[in-house]
Amino acid sequence: MSAVTLLTVPTSGPDDTGALGALAGHGHTASDVVAVIGKTEGNGCVNDFSRTLAAVAWEPRLPGSAVTVFSGGTEGVLSPHVNLFVRDGKRHEGFDRGLVAAAGRTRVLAPGELGRAAQVDAVTETVGKLVAELGVSTADVHFVLVKCPLLTSDKIAALRAVGEEPVSGDTYESMGHSRAASSLGIAVALGECDRTAALAALAGEAEVSSARASASAGAELEDCHVLVVAESTAAANPLRAMHGEMKDALDLAAVTALLDEVERRGGRVRQIFAKAEADPSGSVRGLRHTMLTDSDVNSTRHARAAVGGLLAALKGDGAVYVSGGAEHQGRPGGGSVTVIYELPGPDGGGA
Amino acid sequence: MSAVTLLTVPTSGPDDTGALGALAGHGHTASDVVAVIGKTEGNGCVNDFSRTLAAVAWEPRLPGSAVTVFSGGTEGVLSPHVNLFVRDGKRHEGFDRGLVAAAGRTRVLAPGELGRAAQVDAVTETVGKLVAELGVSTADVHFVLVKCPLLTSDKIAALRAVGEEPVSGDTYESMGHSRAASSLGIAVALGECDRTAALAALAGEAEVSSARASASAGAELEDCHVLVVAESTAAANPLRAMHGEMKDALDLAAVTALLDEVERRGGRVRQIFAKAEADPSGSVRGLRHTMLTDSDVNSTRHARAAVGGLLAALKGDGAVYVSGGAEHQGRPGGGSVTVIYELPGPDGGGA
Amino acid sequence: MSAVTLLTVPTSGPDDTGALGALAGHGHTASDVVAVIGKTEGNGCVNDFSRTLAAVAWEPRLPGSAVTVFSGGTEGVLSPHVNLFVRDGKRHEGFDRGLVAAAGRTRVLAPGELGRAAQVDAVTETVGKLVAELGVSTADVHFVLVKCPLLTSDKIAALRAVGEEPVSGDTYESMGHSRAASSLGIAVALGECDRTAALAALAGEAEVSSARASASAGAELEDCHVLVVAESTAAANPLRAMHGEMKDALDLAAVTALLDEVERRGGRVRQIFAKAEADPSGSVRGLRHTMLTDSDVNSTRHARAAVGGLLAALKGDGAVYVSGGAEHQGRPGGGSVTVIYELPGPDGGGA
Amino acid sequence: MSAVTLLTVPTSGPDDTGALGALAGHGHTASDVVAVIGKTEGNGCVNDFSRTLAAVAWEPRLPGSAVTVFSGGTEGVLSPHVNLFVRDGKRHEGFDRGLVAAAGRTRVLAPGELGRAAQVDAVTETVGKLVAELGVSTADVHFVLVKCPLLTSDKIAALRAVGEEPVSGDTYESMGHSRAASSLGIAVALGECDRTAALAALAGEAEVSSARASASAGAELEDCHVLVVAESTAAANPLRAMHGEMKDALDLAAVTALLDEVERRGGRVRQIFAKAEADPSGSVRGLRHTMLTDSDVNSTRHARAAVGGLLAALKGDGAVYVSGGAEHQGRPGGGSVTVIYELPGPDGGGA
């Protein structure tokens, strides 16, 4: 069981690990870090070296058990930052419940496994193991984050050299396939669908989505990094999580419903984690969008900018976590949303 | 006096003039058109041929007195569409006031005049003339739209060949200078500042902005197209306008204040016209943004995507008019906002 | 039989039809135009409105029998221009052979036919008809140019709405499929392979390419525009054509072989028409390239810039026709090349 | 005196330091490295994190005296690679002359000094010191490479906060100003102009350029890294250098003149270092180019792709060093070119 606290710290660049200093100010050390979930300022696509740079800067400073998930792309008003989930066993008076988190990695995936059943299974297994480790029911899980590999030109060529065909010959497209497999692996692990349905969805023959799944792909890793965030009665702290789903990129109502509920509970929003994508139908609420026909700017960049513009305005600052490419993470054209919030302490103040 | 109605029609491409068919369905003809204000799907920057294509398709179909303003860039959820301001003298029962509009053009501006006092003066003069033509006080004006030229490589080279230095040697930057001069011309015409203050602001030595100004630049014209929208007691129709200012790109409060007021008055939002820009300070509310350091995507594209994501969600559809580059159109980092809304008729229904 | 001359004229913008004035200076009128083959300055990808703008500007000025092929993308040193193939029956003294050309169109292709056998067949048929019309053997054909449609989001959605799956759900990728089918149609018509081999190649199960094929795709048309250029003994003019193949983007030797042969024959290069693509293997001569992993700039843009840089330097000016995406137009990673040159007249001068 | 050898090694990514292994194979260790000059695969502009990633990977593995210069942008056929200048005192039989190199750094430059006289002076001083260290005359210097800082949004804001105005408020433009100042500093140090002329050139009031200067800017450093490459009679090795100047991006003749001279001397080309830029006049040899009006792709990317396409074809592989933005590095629109070549040994073989 890992009761956790959450620190959200702006960064001055992808290699800025200054948040570790902020940690110390809160009485923690780097060895307490469970996961670093960052938004870095690259293009969020295949050749996004801001993610690699962040990984290179952070990983030597973290315990081997910690995972990093860097999601590229701070389009529009999104602001580069890191979210640190930090082990914090302190039992806060007045609370009989609290936020917990566990992190782990799947085995290394071979390029030929990317975007296929093997990836679904590997993610399912790791998520399942982490949920078990937390000792919570899947109903208490509000957020599962996966960072997964993509196919580079090198990997595609290597596969073809041995007569294997990758899930896609296009590097940018491989990101979508990898996110899809990871998200379906999450859905299976959380009991939102069975493996058969997940594989049918992967083949485009069924619609399955999880409002708690958040997957992003990158060239900087070979396995999948997984973080599970839940509430547990084994912890006692003021942090809570809630999840919902934007039905489309204009779904203000879904988000305000979550924020209103936080307010109703007397809470204060600490962070919003959301996925966004260009509606694959080419239109939103019947009106054509141009994200999928823009050959200059990839659709994931557009989607992050637009949904980021909305969520940042609702949160009141740009340090929200909006990640692009929402295959099976919320319904098509929409996206999963998790809000982490803080309840007031028994004296009415925060923790 | 030109009482007007407003039609907002989605387009299937920059050269889609099908909205003229919709006009007919409302009992109007092309000869009634005062202005076509469209969002087209190019990059909104120097080499945006979607604007030129739209102009080539529309202009032969419109009366010589009409102006067109095509603003490129439908990033994110923004949806390509046209807004037709159409002369409609019908006096609606139960109304003693209504929306009016007038359109005109400045003289052709020489490339050396772009972004300089001569452009400020030309715009001031044309706006002044149109306000006079409408017979309204400047307090009743809620929206002044200008489409103005930019500097291409050819024009810059031609100027330099005769020993003149353009306001900028960078084509993309020249758009900002041109928008600035147009907006300051509007501010002078509306009495928001005097000419001296406007020229000081143009030189970067004073801060002047108008919350009613909206300027965009394009390579497809040599003069400035100008549209003035106001309320007048000489008209009698259910359309009204209101303007405000987003202080920054997250200024949800400013927009909801306008929308709430529309609702309070029993109105229904018909269109939102807004300007957006990357905060020139490099941060929004103290958090760094990366729009000005992104060498792959120009900052105007980012700004439109982000503010468009917010306004489209608030309006409930993507056919909002968000234009990028808000020099002196609202304060730095913010932008002007005009809402056109419709009051219910005496029987409670719309017009 | 249409003996032709060739005029290459720089353009000041996609809608610049000033070349028609140059025509007049050569004693021709617009009614003599067989084809306008232009390079326009858009991105050459899905949302390239420079092509549409050029088509809108040119087509009303040309006879119904003429075709236009606008290829977007003048990256690097490539310079926007048009190549006019103009009917010119004049028999030049001292020549018993000359350049001829014929143009035509396929039937309109349904979106579901794009990139599939139906498109191969339609192109084969039209090319065959044009070769027959010219009365030349296929050995005398040195250049077949096709402009073909692509799939937009609208078309993809419409197909799916009726339960059909397009050849690709990605708009940019659909360009490649359309070019592939057109090129294989050319190969069949020129007897370079049979239909079975062409369809196998389309399915990725065989390698077939034509060094005389040049195909480009665009959103601005629904049928395929086809131009066949050949030499014929029925004409008598100083223009000649020669074709070759760049084996890869560095294949300077292949081009200098052609240019040296032109020189050996006493000729003068008038134009080079070439195709270029990013080597699909991810490397050129064993060294990795990054065109296929660059999510900011599409690989066709990279390929045009690089091969354009080479060919423009060899020609001595930037008004060369380099088009991106060379599926089956020369071997993978390479591209077809056609040189049009002019022999000296009997007195040693040009025609 | 540092006699050097040169190793050019392809990289699999910006953080690939595998070339150090190749070093070992040649009997050298990392401590012998004088400079690592690499092409990395980012956009070569402001937000190019591939350069930072390379610097982070390489710098801890090199002696403190070594400098790194990572130039972003491998557009088109350019292939990511590193060039290692390695100390190698071995006196090769049959040679009485050889390649030498020295590396150093200027002091840290304050943001307000960027692109101004202070930067010119700092570079002049360091280049002068390195030339003196090598004990060569400036006539024997064939290549001076500088990597210099740029202005980020943060630095611009910080300057303005204290009432200082930076050389440019645009981050991308600041790269050009920084390269200009560095190049003029080189020109002064090499005696190609005096300080007064250099400052006039910096102000745009004189034309000065050096055909031996190569400068690139990046966000990953605060001082300037400088490398001077020369021939010296104090060394005895088969490597030689030669420099020239492309007058424009089509100047094939200038490059073949160099390559022909290498061949005439019996040498073998080892590497080409070149600068490239979009002709600031907007045209090349009288024909318009569109690099400066393309708001989707910056002109430095276009220029690298085009000139890289030419030079890679001439060299026969894509691992050439072409860097974009050639202010005062060769005349406007052209660029400096240095060829490093290897003479055969006394027995006719290479060293």
C-alpha cells in the first residue's frame, strides 16, 4: 500500500528536475517518488526529443521502482510541468480514506508485438498486479496511466528484414496503435470488458473504452510504464480522485459536473488529467473540423491545444495534464478525465 | 442606415459559396450582402491560400459595396464557416432598436505604409466615415473588423530596391504590424485614444487597446476591408451586440459574464467574434507557455486553437469566429470579444 | 497528332495566369494549350489550397480539352512556375521528328475506387487511348503525368456511413495510394507490366515501377487528368524527350548521364520533370534519414526539397518540376526523371 | 599544437555516443577528443531538444577541454552523425604538414549581449587565442565553427523586466542575430575585416562575410563553443582542409571546383562542412523562392534540405554537415564550405 501525496511543479525545460528541491521543502526525498508524470514541450509525436531529454534527466535521480511518463505537447496555453506522486504514509487526522498509487513496468515488448494482443496482455497483467498490490477494488481505481513504445523507422525496417509486418508502416500511426493496445489492456484489467471484446476492439470490430485509461506513446522506452491511482481505506489523507468522460472535445458539461461535485464536497482541484483526440468522424456535433486534413500540424497537437484551452481556463492555470490520442480512452472523439482534489482538513484547512 | 440580419453557415471548403443558397431560403439575395466574414482552413499566416481562394470564389458573387474578411486558421475544434451580414430593412414588431452594419474600404496602401501612421490614418478615416453613415454614436458600436494587407517577399524586395525599409523584413511579422496599425486606427475612430497616443502605441511606447477591434492580415488584398457593426434606434430587429475583453487566454470569467448577460436579457447567442494571441510576456498567469518558442507552429495558430477550444465549448459548436494576433485588440495576451445575440420576439419566439 | 512546344514561365502566385500573355508573344492563344503543368507553393499535401486556387484561376481560361496538373510544394530552391504544352503544328525545317502530346481525363472515380484496381484500370484505359491518339509506339513515350484525387475526411466519413472501408482512413496516406494506382495504370498502358503484376504491386506483393510515370494527388479534382508526352515522326520540331530513373535521392549519376547525353546531341535542357520520395526503408545508401520520423514536416516535403536542391543546381535554376511521392514511379526511394530538351536548328541556333 | 584526425560516425539518435567505441577501435580514448561536431535530427530552431539531448549525453563523457557543437536539422537526405576531431600526435611518414585543431569557449554572454558588439568581441578574442595556440597563420585556417546561445522567451522577459531591450523580441530571429555576431567575430579574428567594419555589418550597414565561418545557435548553452581547424607544418598527417564559398544555393560550380581540386591532389573527401540560407532577397538567380513566406516550415529548414540534397549527392552519402542560417558566412544567399580530405600515403594508400 502506498499512500501518496501529489506535487505539481512548473518546469523551465524538459531537463528541469528542480521539482526535487520542492520535494525536500515538503519533507520528502527523491526515494519517495512513485511516479513522475510530466508534460514536456515537444511535438508529442514521433520525433519528440523533449520526452527523451526529460527521461534522461529524471531517471538517474529516481529510485528504480519509480516510473516516469512524459507526455509531449504543451500546445496553446498548456504549461510544461511535472506531477510527482510521492509516497507519504502520514495518517492525517480526520480522514479514514486517502489517495494511493502504485507503479510498475511490463516486460520489454518486441516491435512486432506493438499494437497487438501481446501488448494488451502485458498491460493487463501489470495493471492487475498493481491493483492487487494496492489492495483496492477496481471500483476505487480512478486513473491508470501507461507510457508505451512506438515504432521508429529502424524498428520497422528491422521487422521487415526478418519478414515480419509491423502493425503499421507509418511511425506516427504506430503511436495510435500502441496507445490503443495499452488502453484496452487497462480496460480488461479494470473489468470494463473481457479480453475477447478488447481484441475485437483492437481489430476495429467493437467499441470499447475506459474513462480511467490514459496512454501515451514515445520512442524513449521499450517496455510500458504503468501507474495506477486509487482511493483506499488503508490510507488516511485529504487527497481524492474522481473520473469522468468528455463525450467530445466540446463537452464542457462533463467537466463542470466533476468540478461542481468537487466543490460540493468542499474540495479544491489539485490537478486534471485528460485525454483528447480529433474526432475520427471528421466532425464535432455535426460541424466539420480540419484536424485530420491538416498536413502541417498533426491532429494530436490540435486536440491537445483545443481541450487544453478549455481545461486550463476551467482550472485557472495552464499546468493541466492534457495528452493527445485518446484511442479507447473515452469514446471516439472524446476522452477520459480524472480530477485529483483535496478535501479540507478537520479544521477546514487543507492538508 | 443598414439594418442587418446575420447568417452563420458552415462551409465544405474555402471556395464553398453555398451560403448564398441559404440566403435565398431566407428571402434575401446576394445583392443584400454587406459583408462576408469567414473562417477558412489555412494556416492563417503568410502563405495561407485558403483565404485567397475564398476571396476569388466569393467576390464575383457579391455587390461591389460588400466587403469580405477571410480569417485563416480553424485549428482544433474551430469549424470553417461564413458569417453573412445581410441588409434587412424589415421592421420587426415589438422592437425599437436593432443591429446595423456598414462596410467600406480604405484606399490602397503602399507597401511602405504598412504598419505605419499612414495605415492608422486610413483606417481611422474609413471607420469614421462608416460610423457617420450608420448615424450612430461610437458608444453604440460593438464591433469593427478590418482585413488588411501584409508584406510578401516580393514587396519587401521591391521596397528595398528603391532604398526604402519596410516596417519589418519578416513576412510573418509584417502581419502583426499591419494588424496593430489597423487596430489603433479603429481605437482613434471610436474615440478610445487620440492619434498621438495611437502612434506612441504603434511605436511600442504606450499601451492602447480597443475591445471592439478585430484585425486580420492577408496577402490577398492591397487595401483594408472594414466592417462596422452597431446597434441603432433607426432599426427594429431582434439582433443585439455586446462586447467585452478577455484579459488573458484563460479569462473564462469575461466570457461567461457576457453570456450570462445575454441570458439575463432572454437572448440567444448567435455568434462570438474573438481575437486571441500568445501572451507576449511568455507566460499566462505566471506559468510559462511555449507558443513563442515553438518553431514548428506559429503562435497565432496556438492561440486560435486554445481560445477556440474554450469559446466553442461555451457556444456549444465550433463555428465561432476566433482570429489570431490581437495587437491592441484587447490588452496584451488577451483579446477583444463581441457577442451577437438575438432577443426573443414579442411572442417569446425568435425573429 | 498534336505537335507541341513547351513554355516554362515563373509565376508570382498560384493564381498568376500571366503565362497566357507570354503565349501570345509566341504567336499562340489559350485555345492551343494542351496542358498546364505547374508547381504551386502550398504544402503539396492534403490541405494544399494553392493547387485549387491555381485550378480555379486557370481552368476557365483554357479549352475544355486541356488538362491542368498542379503539383504543390516548392520547398527549398524550387521556384513556382508553370509548364505549358502548347499545340504547334509548325514544321521546322531540318527536323523529321518532334515532340507531341495528348491530354485527357478518366471518368470520375468514386471515393471507394481510389487506390484500387478500378483506378488502375481507368488510368490504363485513358493512357492507352491517348497513346493511340498520338499514333506513337509506347517506346516513343517518355513522360506520362497523372493528377488524381485523394480522400478527404468528408469522403472517408461518407464511405463509412454506407459501410464501405476506404483504401486508407488517413487523408495524407490516401495520396500515396492514389498515386500508386495511377502509376501502375501507366505501367500497364506502356506495357511495362501486365494487369496482374500491377495489382500484385498495388497489394504490396510485387515490385513494379515505371521510369516514365509521374503521379500526384490533390483534393481539387474527382477524375484523373492525364498527359502523355512522346516523340513522333509525324511532327517536325526541335524538342525531344528522354527519360531515366534516379535509383535513390543521391543518384547524381543517373541525372548527369541524361544531361551529358543531351549535351552530346548538341541539345539544350528545357525542363526536368522528376519524382522524389523518402526511401521507405528509412535509409539511403545505408545511412539513416529522418524524413519518415519527422512529425512536423511530411516526408514528401523533405524529398522535394532535397531532390529539388540537386536538380535545380544541375539545371541552373529553380524552375524544375519536382513532385513528391514516387510510388511505382521509379524504384522505391528513387524516382522517374524526364528531360525535355531542344536540338539546335539546321543553322545551329535554337528553334 | 594539436594534430588531429577526424572520425565521422552515424548516430542512431541524438543521445547515441557509440562513436566513442569507434574511437577505441582507432586506438584513441575519449580523453583525446578535441571537439564533437554533430548533426542532430531536431528542427534546428528554437525548440530543438535534440541538441540539448546530445549535449547532455556527450558532455559528461568528454574531457573538460573539449567542445561540442550540435547543429539541429537533418532535413531531406541529411543523415544524423557526429564528426570527432581527435588529438593524434602520430607523425605519418611522407608528410611534412597536417591537420590541426584547437577548441575553446568564450566567457558566458549575458542575454543583453547576444547579437551585439560584446558577442563579436568575445568570439574574436577566443578565435584569436586558439589561432595563437595552434601557432598557425590565419591563412592556414580553413574552418572556424562557433556554437552560440539564442534568446528564449524567459530571457527576453527577464531583460525587459529590468528595462533592457534584447536584440530581438522574437526567439527564432535571435538565432540569426547570434550567428551574425559570431561570424563577424570570426571574420575580425581572421583579419578578413576590422572591428569597425564588423560592427557596421552587424548593423546592416556593410557587407562582410567569411568563407571559413560556420556559426549555429542553440538554447543549450550560455557561452560560445569555438573550434578552429587549420593546416600546420608542425603536424605530419594526411588530412588537409580547403575552403570555398557557394555564391548561392545553386552554386554547384563552387563545390565541384573544390572537389576537383581534391581529386587533382589525389585526395579523398572525408567531410564537407557547409552553411546554407534562404536568399534574403526572396529569389535565387532571378527566380522567386518561397522559403521566406512559408509560415509552416522555417527557412533554415528549407535551406538545409536543398543544399544538403546537393552536397550529399556530390559526396555520395548523407552524412554531410550542412547547417542553416548563413549570416556573414559566405555572401547573402550563399554559404561557406570547408572540405576536409585525406591525401594518399607514400605508398599510395590512405593513412
